[in-house]
Amino acid sequence: MLQEKIAKLINEQVNKEFYSAYLYLDFANYYADAGLDGFAHWYEIQAHEERDHAMMMRRYLIDNGITVKFDAIAKPDQKFANTVAPLEAGYAHEQYVTSLINTIYSEAFAIKDFKTMQFLDWFIKEQGEEEKNAEDLLRKMKLFGGDAKGLYALNQELAARVYMASTTGPAM
């Protein structure tokens, strides 16, 4: 059985992962409205991945006898001045999510909850990848996005992304 504090933190993270999906769909809407369908597609896939993360954590709680409680999903409220702004917000958001996962891991470590630590190992690695992807995309946009041909090429690159549900997932 999970200790109450760990269960609470993971349940909160389930809700935050669903918010992340909602946020990324909002970014996708922004890019679709801007005529950048490749960027919109990239963020639609990001939303799928965040939903997957929420579902993995939800399953972990259920498998450990915890009742999952859903909160209302907050409305994303950011307004973007340009096409770089959502990418900056996305990178900052991934850094924030990493800090949340690290907090849960630290709490699990403090009480020697090795099972939860093992479960979270996958998320820690995943967040490293998420931050790198967000940073790389932001860097590319800053380098090439000001040039119409560069923006077109980057949009095409992002349109080619394929959603792949995790087959490895966290160890449970």
C-alpha cells in the first residue's frame, strides 16, 4: 500500500498530466489558426503522450489500491504574441513537470518507497527527453523560423511526426 503523501502527490500529478495534454492542445489550436499544421500536429502528439502519462500514473494508483480523484482541468490562459511564444511556454512547462516528478521521487526516496522510485525512473528519463525535444524545437524555430523557407521546412518536419504509444512504460 502506498503511503498517503505519495498517493496524494501521484494523484495530483495525474491531474497535472491531463492539464499538460489540454495545454498542448491549446498550442495545437494556436498553430492550426496560424496555418502551421505541422506545429499543430506535433503538439497534438504531445497531448497524446501527456494523456498516456496520466493514464500510467492512474493505473499505478489503482494497482496499489488507491482511488483516483480527478480535478477540473484549468483553462489554458496564455495569449501568444508570435509563433515562438508557445514553444517557449512548452519548454518552460516541461521544466516545471520535471520539477514535479522530482518532488515525488524525493518524497518516495525519503520514506524508502523503492517500488514508487522504480516506477518513477521511467518518468525521470522521459522528462529528460521531453525537455530536450522542447529545447531543440525552440532552438530550431529561433534559428530558422524567421525565414519563410526555413519555417516551411520546419513545419514539414513536424508534420511527419508519428504518434507511438509507449511500449516500455514504467516498471510496475
